[in-house]
Amino acid sequence: MRVLLVEDDIALAQGIRVALKPEGYTVDWLQDGASALHALQHESFDVAILDLGLPKLDGLAVLRQLRASADPVPVLVLTARHTTSDRILGLDSGADDYLTKPFDVAELKARLRALLRRSAQRPEPLIEYRGIQLDPATQHVRYEGEAVTLQRKEYLLLHELLARPGRVMTRDKLEQVLYGWDETVESNALEVHVHHLRRKLFPGLIRTVRGVGYTVDKP
């Protein structure tokens, strides 16, 4: 799950990144609204966390331009603007949820999970696929009732594919989800993760689409 975090408070942003990484999120971080709008228009994210008081371009302007282009990416506004009128303005400008500072990290995580479930049109938190049960809240994976231990990037890859059965995911998209902007990607890293998932679960789980990427077929 790839998150774009747009926050100009460095200490807060670093804290959010540290808190979300163990939850299976790949967090890319920007500090101004203009860069955020450019990234949202040219790359793919599962959810955005957006401050409103940003340099170069205010968060509300980012929201309005994003929605004017019909981009459906879920946006959680995270801001110190806490009046009822501020919340109404943020939601009417296109925010999907609104959390005021200071906030509890556990609540932030819960709101992100809820946004992702709604965007996937999946009311229940569990993902079930051909004997696999994946719980995004706990990151526990079971296959035919038995617990399966996955490395973080294996889990991220499995979640990305199982959340979109039947959709072919390109190598670039999957590498962005697994690594973000600040990690070096080895040339065969994705193939290694796919191999491990097939071995730990079952060989026919992930289908290679030659020259494009990978998919799991619809059940």
C-alpha cells in the first residue's frame, strides 16, 4: 500500500513514516503542495495524507485541483485547522476524511484502513482468496488455516495483488508500492519476492504476464 504523505513539519512527518512502516505502508514524503499535486497527477498512490497549511500551494488548492481532474485517490486531511467550518470546507473540497492535530497514531492507522477498505469497495477488513486469508489490520496471513510467515515486502506484494484480482500490475507499479522513492531496487528483486510467495503459498498463485508484470486470476 503506497501512501503519499504531504507535511511540512519535518518531525511530525518522520514520526508518521516510522509509525506506518511496520503496518505495511510504503510512505513517500513531500513538503509542499505544488510537488504533491505533480506527484499525484503523474504517479499512482493508494491513499494521500495531506496537510492544509503547505508552502507553494495550499492543501485545499491541491484537493480542488485533484478532484477537478476526477482523480479518485482517497485523501485524509491532517491539519491543525479544527473548527467545524474548517472541517466542512475540507470535506467539501474533496477530502475523504479529516483528522485534526494533535492526534493519536492508532486513530490515524484506523482511519487509513477504513479509507482503503472503502476505496476497494470491501466493507470487511479480511481479504480471502483460494484458501488464503489476509488481515490488513494485523498483517497476519493464513493459508488453509495455517499461519504463514512473510517478510515485509512479500506481504506488501501479496496484499497489492490480492486486493485487485484479475488486474495485471506492471513491474513499475509494484516496485513503487514495495520500495517508494528512497530505496534502491535490485534488478531481480521483484522476481525473488514472487518466487518466495509461490513457494510459501502455492505455485499457481501469481501468474507472470510476460513483458508487463504480474497478476492473480479472479477466483
